[in-house]
Amino acid sequence: FAGTFNRLNTSTTTKTNIALRGIGQVANGTVSELGFGLDLPSEGLSMVPHTSGVGVYIGGSFSLANGEEVARVCLMINGTMDPVDLGTSNTVLVVRVHEPSGLLYVGGLFSEATGVNVGYVSSWDGHDW
């Protein structure tokens, strides 16, 4: 899950009041953080099939994901968060993957993606915006 938060209060007896830093997961009833999290809020998530398992695209206003520099959009696979090219010039509000093409669509407050003028909506094919 993603959003504008830094803590999650749960009703389970195993973990309560957990620090999450903008992104977390629930597995088998247990809430946990994902790596070092994000430095600013995340706004959207979209799952995508990947050869290494299931990936999750994350968009938001963050510039650090898991301690690494990214520019508001990244791909998380098996706990590793990698930037999507050089990212966008401002906040990503919506992240969607088109299946079966695998194209990533993002929308938000940005005008550029990796220096390319795109307006407020763009697609990423794994190589180009």
C-alpha cells in the first residue's frame, strides 16, 4: 500500500504503531515496511508481471526510494527499488500498467519525463517516454 503517512496503527497483537515511510506491505496478517521506504509521499501503485516475479511501479512526490535517488517514479521488484529512467519533473499522481502490452502510463503535475516535454500524461515502454 502507498500514501501520505509515516506510521500505521494496526489492531493485531504482533505489531502496532509501525514506522513505514510512505510505503508498506501486508503479508499473512503482518504489516511491514519495504526497505528504507520513501522520503516523500507515494500516490499510486500498479503491479506488473516481471521475469523475476511481480513488480510494482510506484509514483509520487518522492526523490529517494530505499535510500537511492529516483525522480518520483520507480519499479520495485523483490524489495529493490529502481528508478524509471530519469523520472518526471514533478509529482506523479496516477500509475497504471496496460496489459498485455506492459506499457506504463503515468499522470500528474509534471511537464517533462527524462527531459522530454510530455504534458501531464505520458507512457514508458521500458526504454523511452
